Amino acid sequence: MMRGKAYIAFVLVCVLWGTTYLAIRIALETIGPGLVGGIRYTTAGILLAAMLAARGGRLPARGWGGLALIGLLLVCIGNGGVIWAEQWVPSGVAAVTVATMPFWMIAVEALTGDSDPISRRMVAGLLVGFAGILVLVWPDLSAGGAGAHQFLIGIIALQIACVGWAIGSTLSRRHARHESVLMAAALQMLFGGVFMLVAGTAHGEWQTLTFNARTITAEAYLTVFGSIVGYSAYTYALKHLPTATVSLYAYANPVIAVVLGAALLGEPFGVRVVSATLMVLCGSALVQRGEHGGGGGHGEEIRTTETRRHGDQEVL
């Protein structure tokens, strides 16, 4: 029974996080990028912390500075970069581009000395994955004009988001504490949301803020289902299923985002998009298999590392 519920939770993660790219694109129709993330994460952090406190949870006694830094990297830079990019980059393309996260994680860990030597399989995965990104974005970049310039800014923002996400995940894993993972995540979301509110305020987004039925629904969906429900489902699935199984959400999300973007927003969907998506996902799979392929006898250590890594990424 419990394992069956865990698989239901896993499916929820795949579906909910795959749909958040579409919801972001819709929310941006009337809400500035800083406020899209700021309102979402500040609200989600407060609500999650309140719910945990009502169930007897306690706020961490120390380490708030570290949680604020991780919130800045994961939420403000990581997810904020995605939101900023989706002003010009289709939601499906953004999701596929973000699927290169394992590449940046490898680079960050190599610089910090936390990774094993890079294998041939990992190199092959990097080449295949970035070739897929090139196939995906090159026609738009080579078109010229203001649209191409904005699209390029969006692609750069997505890569900066990936870097922030990777650094934040590495820091969180290296400085993990024993307090509640959910409470720590609530504070990370709250801190990250406040940073984004500050950014949105500095950018003058309150002056142009308006709501309509579509955008307020999208923002509420991101807050409740993308953050609170999605995170709870993810942690439940991780508790009762192998980490390798749960981590497959990273391959489902881009597929769902591409299909939804094409069906509901008329975003590109053809042979090029499908081929590029498959290349990126195959490259990511090769990198992850190459990273853990020689880990015989260290299953529990790998499980702990991956749980922390993907738990960090979830907050986004």
C-alpha cells in the first residue's frame, strides 16, 4: 500500500513539475518575472512553514545565513533565471535547456574536487547533450533581428540559472544539517522569494502589475501545486522508492513541457524539437550513468548523495 502511494507521488512529481514551465509562461502575461517568483516562493515558504509548525515542526536554531545563501542560488538565480528567460524562450525549449543541469553539476563538482575523474561516457554525454541544445536553439539564434537577440538573452539566462542551481545544490549537500528537510526547504523558498521580490521592486514591476483569470490561476498553481504539493510528493516518493527511480522525473518534465507548450500555446513542435529533446535527455543519461557507473559497493552513499542533490533541485 505504501509503495503504491509512493508511485502515485512520483507520478505527481513528473506531471506537476512538467507543467510549471507552462504556468510560468502564462503568469508572465501580466506579472513581471521578479514578482512571478517572488510572490510564489514567499507565499509557499510561509504556508509550508506554518503547516509544519502546526504539526509540531520547529524552525532551525542556527544556519539561517546558509539557508539564505542557498535560497538565493537555488530559488532566486536558479528558478529566477528560468522565469526571466521564459519572457522570450518558449516553455518547452526552456525545459529542455534546463535538462542540461547534470552537465553543470559535473563542472561545479570538478572545480570543488568533489567528483570522480571524468569518464569517456561522461564526455560523450556532454557532447551529445550540448549538440542537442545547439540543434534546438540555432535556427532562432541565426534568424537575426530583435527577436533573436532576446532569445539569446533568454538562453544565457537559462545557463546562468543552471550554474546557480548547481552551485546551490553542491553547497546544500556539503553543509547539510540534521533539521527537518521540509522546514529548511520552506526557509530556502522564503528567503529566495524575498530576494526575488526585492529584484522585482527594483525593476519597477509593481507599477505594471495586473492580474486576470489566467495569470492569477497560473500563479496560484505554481504556489500550491508546483511548490508545496510537488515538494511533499517528491520527499514522500524519495522515502519509499529507490532514488534512481525518483530521479527519472528529470526526463519526464521536458517531454511534458514540450507537449503542453505546443498544445496550449502553439509553441514549436516538430522533428527538430523532438530530435533535440532526445539528444539532450540521452546526453544527460550518459553523464549520470558515467558519474555513478563505477560505484559498486557504495549504494547507500550514492543514495544519500543523490537524495540531497535532487532534494535541493526540487525547491526550484
